[in-house]
Amino acid sequence: MFGKLISYFRVNNGHQLEVDFLTVVLLTFNRRDYVKISLAAILRQTYSNFRIIVIDNHSTDGTLDLVNDLIADDERVTYIRLNKASNAGNSFVTGVLAARSEYVLVTHDDDILDDDYIENIINVCKDRSDVGLLAANARIIDEQGGLINDRLYGLREDVYFNKYEYLDYYLINRLWLPTPSLCFRKEYYLKFIGFDNYTYRSIGDYVCRRVEQFSYRPSLDIFYNIFLNQYDGIYFFSEPKFSHRQHPGQESRGVNQSRPMLELVDEINKAGFKLKNKESLKNVEDKYKIQDLLFSNRFQELGEYLDSSPATLHVCISSNLFFNKKITYSQMSASMEDPYYRLYELMYFDRYKANLDKFIDKQVVIVGSMLCAFYIEQILIQKDCRVAAVLDLAPARQGCDLIYNKIIAYEDFFYSDLGRYIFIITSERINDLSIASTIMEHFPGANYLFWQSLFDD
């Protein structure tokens, strides 16, 4: 049965591995240079009493020989090379099913764990038995390993979510738990994917008959965290514990986030998860529905949607900007922490004045979160500012139309006279240094500012 999907399966000393506390699963596919660095970081952890499983999605670049050389003298490591190239979802499930441990930490070949990350996980688990999932802040690096952003989130203290708390926190604060750092109880993942057998002896049947049904779905990254939090607590390290490499080959860069996020909202509604503030879930749904309609230029449908929807934050902003209908948002306390609340406040309380002095003799280039890009483009056009281009790294969004511009890749932007342009960063995260760094990488010496500084207080 194994031969149908797995062409090389190394079991230490000819015996099946015993159940341990933690297994690290490393996923790789045709990134020989990256996986060498990632695997080396796992092997040199300050805490060493754990197992390692490398899942190779049928690489053809010499990864097999490289990994075998690295693990030759380390009995902790099992190497599984899939017999045919599949997808990240299948690799993930295969690795988790192969692990015989209470906890599984899944990471990727383009991520580098800090030397003490597993030691930190062990210390937390020793102190508390109510943790079903652990994750960590990340630093962002480029293709060559250069630092882009020293921390993805600005949190300065660790955060613990009791059961049912993460969903509300996520909807307001958008704290996505970075997938490459996730360490979770295996039993909860088996519940999540509908498997009821924990034992190792059946993995051959599972891999061959069932694992190929799993594909990469961006919404599952968040939905699994919410699902698990119905059973157990979540611990988030505020300090970065790994480096996340940004590069064009990432699977997530080819995804238009509107549809997956609408799928996530639908899954949350169907699951009936406990939620203190249903207004926040509706606001997230409206955000991605509005973005989806704007991307496809379905303005009549957008107008009908806004007219028929309760006055959430995004309904009010979009009604004002695109249809000149000033709608009062009555649930202010529900979204005051939302990054878009400042924009609504500026419009509603008549402080809607762009600092146009910044743009004298300049042409605007918008870079960042796409719904915010729609908003800022519309505001600037209404103020007679010229928006020369809208840029985005994700192939899934390149070629889409905003109202006045088509989204293009950084490399396609004509910038022979860079001094004519000013870049506006429309990220939802305040002072998103990763975007600023990417701008400077492509356009050294460019002038940029964050959208929040556009307005008079």
C-alpha cells in the first residue's frame, strides 16, 4: 500500500517510532537551498528530545540526496518522499498522520526556526496542561535571507486565549497565527479532518485512500485555529521565534483572499462557534464581499448589497465613498480597534481632508491591502490627485481592475523618473515595514508614507 504514494520511507533502525511528546514535520518541494537551511535549524535546537519527519513532495532538484546527507547520523529523522507531486495540503496531512506524538509542529522549507523555539514550547507545556496550540510572532526575511521586518506583529507580551476566546479576538485584531510556527495536539487535528484513528499501523491505508482529497485552502489556516480553540487554549509568543522567507514561489501568493475569507465566514456560521460579538463577523464578511464585487466591477450588485445590509463599518465606508450615501454606524464600540475605523471616523465627523500638500508635482503609487487601496484611490481621485499606478506582489491580484487603475506587478511599473512619484502604503497593519522594505528593494530612494497620515486630525 505504501508504494502507491510513497517511494522512499526511512524508518530508524528498521523499527516503527514510539510515541513521543513532539514531532517536527518539515514540508519541502524543489527548494534544495532553502530546505538545507531550514532542516539545519531544526537539527540544532537547544532542546533535542523530539522526532523529525521530512515530507518531500516529489522534488526533482536533488533534495533527496541532500536530506539524506544531512540526516545520515541522526536517528530522530524520518524522510518520506511522495511518489508524485501533489500539493501543500496533502503534504501537511501526510506529515501529521505519520507523526506518533502528542504534539506536532509543522514548518516549511522557506522558514527558519530559532534555535530555542522548541525549548520555549516545552517550557510552556510543562507549566500548563490546557494548551492545545502554540504559535509565535515572526520576523520577515527576503529571498536572500535579508531582514525585511523584525516582527510581524507589534505585540510585546505573550497572549493566551482560553477556550472560545480566539475567534472574537481574531475578528477585531486580525491576529493570524503564522502557519509555519503552529504546534498543536494531534488529536484535535484528527477531529478536524474527520479521522478517528490515531495509530501508526493504519497510515498506509490513510495515505493511499484518503490523503489525496486534501488540497491547499487558505481559509483552513484560520478555521483550524478557531476549531481547536473550542477544545483547548492557544498560546502565542509575542517575540519572534522563527524567520519567514518571502519569495515569489509561495503557494499563498497565488490566492485571491476574498473568496477564501468569505468561505471562512460561511464555515464559522455553519459550525455555530461561540461568538460574543456577531457584528464583528458580519463586518469581516462585508469587507471581503465588497472587495470581491469591486474587483469584478459589479457596481450595481454592490449598490444592492450595501442597501440591503446592516450598517457595519465597511458598509458605511463603501456607501459613502462609492455611492455618496452617508450612513451612520451605530455599533461604534464593536469596531473601534478595527484599522478602518479611523477612516470612517474621519469621514463621518467631517475631518475628511487629505493633506494634499504632500502631492504637489507628485503622482501617487498605491501599494498594499487591496480593499484599502480601493478606498484610498477613490478618496484621492475625489481630491483631484493623480493615481499613477496600483502595485501588488500577489499574482492572483495582478491584472484586476480597481476603479481607475489596473493592478500591476512591481516589476512592470515604469519609474524612470522616480522623483515624480510618492508611494502610499495601504496595509491594515500600522507602519507595515515589510511593504516599506519591498518598495525600497524595488525602488531605492522612493518616497513613501502610510495611508493613516494622509488626513488632518
